Amino acid sequence: MKRTATLLLASFLLATTAEAGSDHYRTVPVVDVRPEYRIERSPIDREVCWEEDRYERVDRGRRSRTGTIFGAILGGVIGNQFGSGNGRRAATVAGVALGGSIGRDIDRQRGEPDGYRLVQHEHCRLERDYEERSVLSGYRVTYEYDGRLYHTRTHEHPGDEIRIRVEVTPLD
């Protein structure tokens, strides 16, 4: 009997010391669950365009040289009527120059004057805005164990109960 009592006491002590350094799990009631959020900012690029008025010079088409050429020919013919020898040549050259100049001036007077016209130009640029949104980041959970309240954070909603790990350590 004495031997049985000693064996019983030894196995009880062994079981107690074995459990003292181990962990075990329990399911305990959840008292409160509160969602936690974080703010995320996402960049959004958008194109912004506007119209600007600007005046541009208008060339009314003075690219034709017909008056100048016709005046030079006519002046050369008239100049060729005067003088003789080298004098005739000089008079012809002077007639060509004077006739060309007069023809150009007449052509300019008949043409429309240069002017300006209003032109609209579109300008665009990229602008960056930020969109803020609230994103669920987890849950703040309050649970009860052994008559006391404890808090933890979880990624998923725990429901009505939560599984906890209980660690047993001996006192020194």
C-alpha cells in the first residue's frame, strides 16, 4: 500500500511538472468586436485642357511677282527707246529697274493688306489628384478568460468565441 501511495504521488508530481511547461488551448467568449480601418490614398492622373485665344499674322498672298515682272519688261521696252549705243543700254537697264519697282508698288496697292486673325489653341496638361478610401484592416477583439477581460487584434471577425493559448509556467 505504501508502495502504491508512493507511485501515485510520483505520477501526480510528474504530471504536474509536465503540464507546468506546456501550453494548452481553450475556447472563450468574445465580449466585443470593433472593426479597425486605415486610410489608403491612390493617385489618379487626369488631363486638364483649356483653350487660349491668340492672334496670328495673316499674309494676304503677296507671293505673286507678276506686277514686278510686267513693270520691268515694260520699263525695259520704254528705256530702250532712248539714246544710242551704251546710252541705250543704260536707259534700258534703268527702265527695267524703274518699271519693276513701279509694278511692285501697284501690285501691293491692289492686294489686301496684311492683318491678324484670332485663332484658338488648345493646351493640355496632366494633373495628379489623390482618392482617399477607408479600408478594413482588422478587428479589435475583447474576450473574457478566468473572470478578466483581454484584448487582441485579428484579421478575421472571430464570431462569438475565440480560441486562446494558455501557457502554464511554474513560479520561482
